[in-house]
Amino acid sequence: MKVENPAERCTSSGGEDFFNITPLWSSGEGIYSEIVLSSRIRLARNLAAFKFPILSSVKEIEEVFAFISERISFVPIFSLAHFSAFEHKLLLERHLVSNELLKEIAGRGVGIFSGESISFMLNEEDHLRMQSIVSGLELALAYKKLNELDDTFSTSLGFAFSPKFGYLTSCPTNVGTGMRASVLLHLPALVHSSKIRKIVDNLASIGFIVRGFHSESAHIEGNFFHLSTQPTIGRKEEDLISGLHKIVMQLIEYENSARELLLKNAHLQVEDKIWRAMSILKSARLLSVDEFVNLSSAVRLGVGLGILKDVKISTLNQLLIFVQPAHLGKLLGEPKELAEYDMRRAMYVRELLNKGG
Amino acid sequence: MLCDICHKSEAVLIYTLVINNQKTALHLCEHCATKRELINSVSSLGLTDFISLISYPDNIDKLKCPRCGLTYRKFISCPKFGCSDCYKVFEKEIAPILRRLQGSDEHIGKMALNSSNNSKEKKVLELRKRLKDAIAGELYEEAARIRDELKKLKSDEG
Ligand SMILES: [Zn+2]
Ligand SMILES: [Zn+2]
């Protein structure tokens, strides 16, 4: 195994801690990044020579880990066992691991590189779950990055593949391309106009999945949505991706016309809501995650409408990551009382926004 | 009727989902309906749909993957496969489900780089690994078959 000490690898050249570094996808670059926060591609892959994790013993799973680590020496791979339970929470908040992966530690691992724009989980439901995530609406770019890695991995690892069914996955609902393409969307005006329900229904009927901000739960927070492709077999990757891209372009158009209408009918109320949200974030002494996410949506809308000119999308993205409980704990020294979180969250948000970021 | 999401409160409204042109009804309580107001929980329904379409063939008790030992009965209770061979063993059972759920059971996307020119070395590696699995699982017939295949590969080498 090439990488044994994650602490060493997790340190950037500047000596800064890995978890204090802002992931590349939050840069706010890429097109429509106020409405489309990020584009993500996920590929599920298995090794032909090994049984799937679900029916493997711990020993077999550890063999898979060793097999992959030996052959993929150019990518830093960390065993989950090398992280503390607290760091597992950080990885989870970064979307670098899933709850499912954290259920077991032995033989489970994670590979992270390119400023987190590419990562993979080892021995979750499938041997490999690879993902690439980029800022803005850039699905094709995200796929291009991951596709190259997929080819390299395929040559050195030998993926389970059948000419009929395609890439073989543990869950038959992923078989074929093993791919899911998704975007994280911010659609405040559509939610306000209550047109969103009909749109969501229509999206479901044509094979798209809509979920809330935390993709593992279905709750809506702050007008943020995950939209992803559902079919995996009988379609080409490129077609699935361009299909999602087209839908997103349409949603952006709907959102923009809903915003125009909103401004036309209630300009002062909209402005008032945005400025109030900004003032609360700049001065509150206690902030829950939910409250922050909702207020940051209003501020984000303010940036999109050109009402707030001195806030950067990258700052809002960064805040969405760092106000989560584990990140907050890490940044400010692990608080002892749970109640301290809201206080420290408010402090952190104030600092970043008052900096004029 | 209890709410389909929390299974605690009484359901007060029916939420209709359309998945691949098929209607599914979700019964929700006030609380869950508001919380999930705009969300259709299609995500989890992907697998739920799959389960609802599973068939029960006559030879159900004989259906078993020789490599990983997964029985069709176990697959029905938890529809996840144990190894890549399961797709061959249960092909007849899952192909129609895929056709109904996704409109197709034929992969037309990217081909794995390793599939076309599977080098002999890798093939041998895979067979050895599978031989080990078979012996560990006391599947001696399967083990004998793999051993023959390995012998044949070696004799091809000349
Ligand atoms: Zn309920
Ligand atoms: Zn099997």
C-alpha cells in the first residue's frame, strides 16, 4: 500500500489542515453558478475478480482494498480506520463518504484528489463508487474528468462488465452505465410561485429524481434541490448527461421568468426580504443550520438579482460547507456544549460576511 | 391508514407519483406532507418498484448463484446481488424487470476497456480467485469446472 498516513497526505503544501481547505467545487466558477451550485457525476464499478462487498467477508473486503491500493498507486487512498470518528463526520459533510460506507470501517476507504473534485469510496455497496464534482453547470466537464480516470482504473483493475448488461453493480437499479449525473439547484422564485410542485411531478415522470439539499434526506431547505438522472441501462452516458443539461437549462429559464414576475409584482417586498436576511446573517448571535441555509438562500437570490453587490457566490458556497456541525467544531476547536454550536456558527458567518466577502 | 413515511401519524392525504408512466400513491400525514411538500421521494421508490416487480418462478428453490451462494429467495428479500455471476444466473428473472422499469435490458453505453481484450493474465487471476471462493464455499462441482478452465488456459499457452 502506497499511502499509510492520511495525516501526512491530508496536509497541503502550506501545512494547512485538509479539512480547513475549501473544496474546488465551491469556487462559484462555471456558468449559472448562482442557480446551479455544482454538477456531479457518479460511477458505480466492481472488480470482476472479487465478489461484491455485500456477500464478502471482512477478510475478502480487505483483500479488495489491498488489491486496489497496490494497483492504483498514483492516487492517495485512505483507509477509514486511519480517520477518527470525528473526521468521519467531516468526510460525510463534505460528501466524500456516505452514511452507508461509515457503517463498517474494516477494508473501507476513500480516495480524494484534485482539490476534492474527484473522489471515490472503496467497498461501499460496490467496490468503487467514483465521483467528480465541479462548480456551476458543467456536467460534460465533470464526466470528462471522471471518464478518464474510469479508463485508467478499468485497465489496471478489470471491472465486472457484461456485453448485455454493461457494468455490473450490486444493486440491479444501477446496472448498465452505473452512472448517475446530478446537479445541486437553487430555485427560490419557483418555490415561491408554487409552480415547483408541478415541475417536480413532471420531472419524475420523465425519469429524473428530485431530492432535498442533503441528498440523503428528502427535506427541502433553503430552496435547494438535487436533481439527478434515474435510468442506467439502455441509454448512453452522453445522452443521459445532455438530457439532464437540457432540463437544467429549462429550469433556469423558468426560474428567471419567475424572478422577473416576482420583481414586477413585489419589488419592494423582495428587496426587503433580501436585505433583512443579509442583516440577520451579519449580526445574529445565534444561528441554527436550518436558519442559516434559509437566509443564505435569500442572500444568494439577492446576488443573482444584482441587489447585493458585495457578496461572492464562493463565500456563500463556502459557508454552506463550513457551518455544518463537524466543520464548525473543527474550525473553532471542538465545542464542549452542543448549545455552543449556534453561537459559534453565527460568529463564523458574521466574520466571513463582514469581511466584505 | 398510517403515513407511509413516518409510520406514526394518520395519513390525511394521498400524493400520487408518476414513475415511468406508472402511478404510485403515497399516503402522508400532515407533518410529512408539509416537510416533503415538494419532494416526491422517487429515489427510494426506484428500489421499491423493483421489488414490486419481482416474480416467483416455479424453480425458485433451485435458483442459486454457484459463485457467491446467493439464493433467489434471499435476493427477493434484499434485491442486491452478491457477485457479477449473479447477473448470468438470474438473467431470466431480472431482465423483464429492467425492461419494465427502465424500458430496456440492453447496455448501449460505454464498454469497459478490460472487456474486449481481457488479457490472459487477468483471466487466470480471476479464475484462481474464483476457485478459492468455490472451495471456501464447498462448491466442489464449480471448483472442478474452474480448475478445468484454468488447465485449458494454460494448455492454450502451448
Ligand atoms: Zn408522517
Ligand atoms: Zn453471485
